[in-house]
Amino acid sequence: MALALTDVDLSDQTFQVTSGSEVVFTGPVGKDRGVYGQFAHLYELDFSQVTEPGTYSLSVMETAAPVNINDDAYAGLIPLTLQFFQVQRCGNTEPLGHKVCHLDDGVAAGGPMDGQPVEATGGWHDAGDYIKFLITTGYVTNLMLTAYERHADVFADPKDPPQAIPGVLAEARIGLDWMLKLWDPQHDILYYQVSDESDHENWRMPEEDTIARPVWACEPGKGANVAGKAAAALALASSIWNDEQRSYYDAELAATYLKAAQEIYAYGQKRPQAQPSNPSDFYGEESWQDDMALAAAELYRATGDEAYLKQARDYAEAAGEFEGLDWASMHALAHYEIARLDPTYVSTAQKLLVANLKHMQENADAQPFQVGIAEFHWGSNETMANIALEALWYEDLSRDATYHPLAQAQRDFILGSNPWGVCWVSGAGVNWPKHPHHQVADLAGIELTGFWDEGATPLEVFQSDGPEALASADVYADFQTEAAVYHDDTEDWVTNEPTITMNAAGLAMTAWYTAAR
């Protein structure tokens, strides 16, 4: 399906798909979805009958656009997406695009080790800055590992030798091994963040930071959210590396991950409150039962201990209904994973997922581009990718394809069927973001490939939270509305800053479309 955004009345027109000079398909211009911004029409151009792989041109009136049809159209997105994580690597982890950095992380801030050196090197920089958060790293690593566990085959690179570890697992270890460093069992403390808002004071390459940065300890009574995320990822990792059928089987590593997962989970049980970021307006998470439910489920997977399964169900029941999937709400993933491990929970998970998906479908039905959000916001693309994941998880559990079109609409909007005609995965498609708000990309003068961009926000949000001025003229000015603006501009951190959470959501979503289904 192509979309034509225009002021011209195309209701009686046809469009063509050509291969070279040969016309392979002619069809009528389809449904008019109505007004968008200053444009009077948004027409559907359905060329589903063209199924032969190849490179084509789609044309209507005097406008043409390239079309590629491919049996594995999404396969290249996974290695491309992993490239961005390599740029985000911190410490002595073979980063891409910059030198090893932040080898002095850091000095404990709070907790029993306050003011003393602690080892917190490694991990990923969160976004265009260099702060590291357990809230987002835990979320990201869980999405990576659950996507791999469900669709391991799509992450295999045919160019790699048989004994090679899949790239997604090699990347997940960056997060996993950093989480191990944040856990101090001797002093019973979990650290949740490295650096703080002072990180934003100047624009520089990461290797220029040579002073030990603060490593923030969970506050008294808080931490179940970050503990749950970390324990879930480590427990699932222990299951993956403990598979004797895999070439990368490593019983010792699996045991290390499992021990830490059990300890951190127990730590979360003793601290039943959420630990937000510092400051809290970065990642102000409030829920925690969802994270602990996911952790208990993965511990059950790793150990077979029925006590963990009961705790998973109890925490999931306490977590209850939810509004969506993101770094602050792991509810959907927790319900899905419990259902995959416990057949008696499938109907409960389905009901909870459907209750949320119905709202998303209502949103999509009311908007010309069929996005599942009521209104755009900071990180809209991530929300849409997560809506697609929820729909696909529901379909996997129920074999009911009711929400499959909803998932596809979110995917398509992110990959180019949007008012700006932008594929928000850098390096994919024809038109992608070239000027992200990202220090390494800007200062090193490199094209940052493989990042999934944040996407549109309302004009009011951009004006209140964004820069005073853009770095260059707005090439998308004709397509901006009060409801949604986007700029491919280095100065725009609201719509154009890469984040590891958006990339993880894109990676997990892509796994489903790459897999044979």
C-alpha cells in the first residue's frame, strides 16, 4: 500500500507500477482517507497484486517513487539496528565511532559506599548524551533477549561461522555485564544510574570525560522496578547460555547470571517501591510489580521452581491493567512471557492485551495515517513499535489476527508511510534522518546508521521543550501541523534524538516481520 498526500482530486485517476519500460500493474486510485494538515486528500494506492520480487517504480499523475519487493525485505534491518548499539557502547567494549571512554566510572553516590570508588564501566550511553540508566538498559536487554528467545533463527548471520555467537547476544552482553557491575552483594546495594543532568553541560566526545562520575545507589526502600528489570534479563540470559544445544553454551556464565538474578530479585522483594532516575523527569517510573512479575517468570524458566511461577502470577495480578508497553511499563511483556510458560495463564494474558489493544485500535480508526496513539508525544515512534509488538504477542497467544492490521500500520508509519515520507531507520529505505541530535555523530562527522528516530511530537511540545532555533531551514515545513512536527536537524532533541529504547523496540518488532510466520 502506498499513500498519496495531495491537494489534487485523484478520485477518478489510475496509478501504475512499472519495471523498466514495462507496465506490470495498473489500478484505480483507492480510498480517500481525508484531510491531513494543509492537504485535502490522502489516497490509498493498493498494489498488493504485484508480488514478484524486484525493483519497480510506482507513479500517479506526474509523480513517481521507487518500490522494492523482496522475500526478505526486513532481514537487513537487524544487523543495521545493531550498528547503533555499537556506537552507544561505553567503556572498553570496542565501541564504534569513538574511542574507549569513561574508564573511571565511578564514585558511589548514596548507599553504604557513598563517596568511595565503585566499578561501573561499560554498558550503553542512553541517547545522544553519555548518561547510563539501569531503567532503560534493563528494558532494552529484556527486549533483545525475549526477541531472540522467540525468534532465534532471524538473528543468525549466514556469513558467520557455525560456532559464532549471534550478534544480538554479543550486544546483549554489553548490557548484562554492566548490570553485574551495578550489583554489590557484599553491601546489599544496587546502583541504578551513572552520571546525571550535569552530563548535558557541554558537547564533547565521550573519551574527553576523564573524571570519575557519580554512580547512584538505590534510595532506602526503593528499587523493585530496576531490580526486576535486571533480574529478568539476567535470568533469561542464564537460560539462553545454559542451552547445551547451542554452540555458545557456557554453563559457568549461565550460573553467574542466574546467581545474580536470584540475588537482585530478592533485593527487589525487600524494596517494594520504584526508583526513578536522577532527576526523575528523565525516567520517572512509578510502577514495579510488572518488572518483578517478568523477573519471576524468567527465574521460573531458568530454574523450574514453581514458587517463582506463583510469584510471577501474583505480581502480574497486582500490576493489573496497563496503558501500553515502554521502559516504565513492562506489563505486556510480563503477561506474554508468563502465558508462554504457563498455559493456564493464556486467557488472562489475552484479556489484558486486548483491553489495551482496543483503545489503540480506536485511536488508529480515528486518524488518517492509522497510528495507534491518541496524540503524538515525545517518543511517538517507540510507542507505535510497542503497539505493534503487543498486537503480535496477542496474535501469537490467540491465533487471532484481529489486530494484525494495527501492527502493520504502526510498522509502516515508522518505515515511511508518514506525512514526511521518512523511513525513521537511518540507512534503510530511500529517505532517512541524516542529522540526529547525537554528540558522537556530530563531532566525529560520521553518518550514524541503524538508529530508529523518536519521531513526531505536537508543535506545542516542540516549542516548549525543544531548541530556540533549528540549525538549518525546515525542509519539511509543508508537512508540519499543530498535531505533529518532525525535523531532521541536529538541534532538535525532541523529535530527532536516537535512544537505545527506541532501537530495542524496533529490533524486537523487526524480528517478527523477519521470521517466517
